[in-house]
Amino acid sequence: MSKLHVNIISKERILKSSPTPLHSQRYNLSFLDQSAIQTYMRFILFYPNVDDFSTKIDLLKRSLSHTLNVFYPFAGYFAGEESAVVGGDEFGAEFVEAEVGEGITLNDVVKDPDFVGLEKLFLPRKEIQRGEDGEVQLSVQATGFCCGGVAVGVCVSHKIADGVSATTFMKYWATVASNEQKLGMDNLNIDLPPTYDGPRIWPKQAISASRPLPDLDMGTGTVTKRFVFDATSIANLRAKATKIDEPNVTRVEAITALMWSCLISLSPEREKVLMFAINLRQRLSPPLSNQSFGNITKSVLMPIGKPSFLGSRPELCHLVELFRESVTKVDDGYSRKTHICPIINMILHEPFLKVVERMQENLYDLYFVTSWCRLPFYEIDFGWGRPIWFTNPFRSNFPIILLTDEADGIGVEVLVCLSKEDMAKFENDPILLAFSNAR
């Protein structure tokens, strides 16, 4: 990827195709939105063999304009406050058209990904940007390859959406594009538009403006690497992590336990804590659908007491038990509670607040874990077929682990961001090597 370079052809704003109704000119954030991290969630989808790139660019723009009519918060901006998004008839979303230089194919990028390069070249925005015109909530970059492939990079403000909502938006947008090619824009009939339940269930509160997570000490910098678990490895790992008297563990539980175990082995003398994001939609009573828009997640902490594992490495089945114990607490009552942790400004269960306070005293190591498994990234078809690879290139000032599906829907890719020193140990862990392939 050393020869890879991308040329920007154009940048423009995509406005909604219809005027904003009066009731949609102001979108009030929920309390969960208010406490969300100020950052962009970033997605790149790679499509092979897309004919007539310029025509496809026009299709993406038209369908995006139509999609913004129903996902109207993505066309708005924050105007002097962080509790509401103002309607965007004249603001809109950002759209960038780009092309890869000669000699580099889509296959070259997918087979040997450089995550720093992916972030720099295929995503339109790197960090939250502010200015007199407000903050862009959505930015898209469509990049064409000389071989006919296309990369669609999407940056979504985490302030108004979580991973589920971002995926729902992208799938809806793709469906509009695909249906337009078949039926024409005047005959679209797309089911399941988004619903906006968050502000009703979690009304906004008078809290201080949210801020990025504290800059945890990561030594000489961070590095992100990908670890792939195929179907056979996952089956073996699940068997190893399952107790005889317990139900079979899921692939997410098994892989999370393995990651946790590897992190413990980095420095067994220190306490390790995982912060795991939970989708609340199906945990409410009555449940919400995945079309419910916004940040509808909470984070649970899974601590390991230092005396229990001092100098040792726990069994995977025990880590699965701890994982389940924390996750099963997230029921309807838990989901509706609104406790804010003032240090990192995130929603946490009240008993965990003191645990987080100890983070500032460097008394334990904190890791953030998110699973996007089962989210339909590989179903996002703009009318030219499904993507052959989806990824979320990220760099972070804090350690983070992200689980996503492979294209077959069975395997799992795990992106791990650690300090360079920790990664040198982590990627050579013998148990990790026994179950995964580093790519």
C-alpha cells in the first residue's frame, strides 16, 4: 500500500430533496445522545466490478438526498448548543468524490490493508470539526479504482447515532439507490423508516457538554491490528469456553473472553476492566426495533478483582461467566435509569461509578469493547452487489477492541488497538495464535 494515493475530484453538500416539515426542523437529543462521545464513527465498504463510476456517483448523490428526508438529523447541525440538531434545508451532508491512482486495485487494498492508510485515504473526515457553519453530522466519500471497484467511506457523528442506527441508515440509503435503478425515484416504496423514540424514553437533561474520553497513557503511540476467526476456530473456541453445566456460549462471548484473557496476561499483577457497549433496543419492555434512531446503548463494566487473579490467567469459562453476569443485568429497569459518570461523561450503572473514578488514579487498566456482529453491513447493496469487505479503520488514544462479522456471516474479524508495547506481546500470545490468524 506504500504506492497508494487518492485524488480528490470534488466536494459538495447534499441537501434533502424535500423541505423539512415544521415538526422536524429541530431534533432534540436524548439523554443518551447527550452523553455520547464527540467523535465520528467511520465505515468503509469495498465493492468490486462497479461499471460506469460517474453514473454511480450521481446515483449515490440522488439517493442520499432522498434518504436525508427521513434521516433528517444527518442533514442538520448543532447551533450553539449540544442538546438539539437544527434542521438542514440549506446545510445537508458532505459528499466527496475521489479516485485511486493508477496501478492499485481494490484487491490490493483488501488483501493487505494498512489501517492508517485506509483512514487517511478512504474517509472524508478524521476528527470532529467545528466552525461558524456548525458541525457536519454525516460525510461520505466514494472512491473509484481503475479496476472498476468502489470504496464507500461514511463518517457518522456519534453524537446523534450509534452503530445500529448508522447501519440502518446505510442500508436504507442503499435500498433507495437499488430501487431507483429498478423502479425510478418516483415509484419508491421502502418499508421501515426510522423512528425517533430516544428523546421520549430518555429526555435530555441539564448536564455539562460531553467531551472526548480522557487521553489514557498509551506510551509511544498506538497500533491497530486485525485478528480473524474462521468457523472452525470459533467452534473450537466456544467448546473450550463452555462449562458442562452451562449453555453453549456465543461466538461473541467466547471471543470477548479470549481477548480479555490475553489482556490479563499482558500484566497479570494489574486489575483489568472491560467496558462493553450494550444495545438496549431489545432489552426494553416493550422492545424497540433496530429502526429506532439515536444512541440507544449503555456501557457495562466487567471488573476482575486483582486478588482473585493475581499472577494467574483465569479460565475462559470463568470469564464468560463474568461477562454474562454483567450483561444480564441490563434489563428494562436498568436500561431506563440515567446515571452519568462525571469523569468520562458516559451512562453507567451506579455501582460502577466508583470503579471508573479509580481510572484517574491509574489503579487499573481499562479497555473498551464493542461488538457489531449481526449488524447487516454485508447486506448494504446499492444495486451493484454486496461488499466484499467492510471495515472500521480507527486509531485511538485509549485501548479498544471491535468485533465485526466476516462476509460469510460466520467468521469474526477483531480489530485491536493497543499501545505498541502491549501489541508486541498481545499478538504473540500463544492462546490467541492457536485460534486466530493475524492479518
